[in-house]
Amino acid sequence: MAELFAEGGRSFSFEFYPPKDQAGEEQLWRAISELEPYRPTFVSVTYGAGGSSRDSTVRITSRIAHETSMVPIAHLTCVGHTRTELEAILDTYAAAGVHHVLALRGDPEEGPRAPWTATPGGLDHATELVELARARGDFRIGVAAFPEQHPSSASLDHDADVLVAKARAGAEWAVTQMFFRAEDYFSLVQRVRDRGCDLPVLPGIMPILNLANIEKQGELIGTTVPGDVVDRISSHAGDAAAMRAEGVAMAAELCRDLLDGGAPGLHFYTLNRSKATLEIFSALDVRV
């Protein structure tokens, strides 16, 4: 990743989550097989809230490493793990041929707005996790970034300070939480640059396929769904297909604005499905 960005290249990547049942597992691998021909820079596999689904994350990430041509990046969170357990997870990844991690503090099991309490014997900040991964092995490390204020943060400036600290601890790139205004992303990047940090920041893209669900998720994680976005999608109320098409169109417009403005790529939150992402690629004229 660091070399790609240093050479001026662009990254297109996809995020998946561990499925809960066999049907979900089949859906996940269909999406992976349909997106693989697009040669993503990497694909990432998340943890569940509170550090749940760890074993599934390790298993799926390892399978991607061994059975596909794609580079897998494993999420790793401080939540629910001691330092010793985190070291063991990193060793497991390394043994499986997974050498890229996304180092996150993670959300409490009760959700991102719940008070944070570090696991006894564990770590308190993502910066510490970055340092641990750097010291443990030959890992390339990404971190999270927040175009809008993190629910537990004091300010946007504090968020920028934290992101810069993660870069100085050894992170090579960042990927943002979902957002819907290009100016929020570019403002974040400028705050980071103003602090003398050139960390590449990938924008995270979530097309609005269900407005109510996105608004609910946004309330939890501190992402605003702007009024003009709500109005455009709501203008098709009663026509689910038209609402979905509008959401995909708006995501494509956002992607174009980001790329035209100098973003180093795009990271798609796929929800383990390929259709919307491929529709956005088509609108952007991204080809296999």
C-alpha cells in the first residue's frame, strides 16, 4: 500500500464481514468470486462488535489468502483481548500468510457510543495496537479515520491528532468511516496535512440501499446523512427499486468527486454483496 501510494497509484478495495450462518457464508463467497476479477488492491474482513467473530475473521482471511489472488487485510481490535491474546492472533495471521492488518481500538459490545473500558491486561488505544503489530512481525498496518467527529472524541482536531499519532506509531495508510459529503473527507485530509503528516487516507464508501438502516447506523457511529441526500432518495418513496438506484447513483457521484479531488482510491463497504459495488464501478467506467 505504501509503495503504491508513493508511486501515485490508486487503490480500489472491498470490505466483508464474517457471516452468521451457512447461507451467509455462501453469499460471501459469491461476492468474493464476483469482485475478484476487478483486481482489488486488497480486501478486508471485519470483527464483530466487542471483538466477537474473531475465529471467523481469522478463518475467512486465511482462506482468501490461500484460495484467491487477492491480498487480505485482517481487522484486529483491542476489544476483549489481552496483550498476550493479541500477540497470539498476530502470530496466527503470520502463520496463515496474512501480513496486513487494520489496527482498531474497536467498539464496546454495547456499541460505539457506550463508555470505553479497556480489557484488563489489554490495550487502551489503537496507537498501542499499531506499535504492538509493528514490533511483532513483518506486518503492513492500516488504521481507521473519521471524516466526521468520532462519538467519543472531543473534537475534529482531536480526531486528526489521534490519526497523526497512529501514523507516527507505524501505520502506513488509513481508511475512513462511511460519509456522504466529499468536503468532510477533504477537510479531514487537510487537517492531517496541516499537522505535517502525509498519511494516505482512503475514503470509505457505503451506498445507501436502505435509507432507514443507514440513518440508524449513522446515529450510532456519528455519520450524518445530509438533508439533500435524504430528500433525493425520499423523492422516490414507494418505489424501492428507484430509491435503491438513486442511492447507487449518489454513491457514484461521491466517488467521482473524491477521485477528481485527489483521493488515492476508494474502499467499498460491500455488506457481503457485489451488485451495488459493480454498479458503481460501471458508472465510474472501472473495468476488469
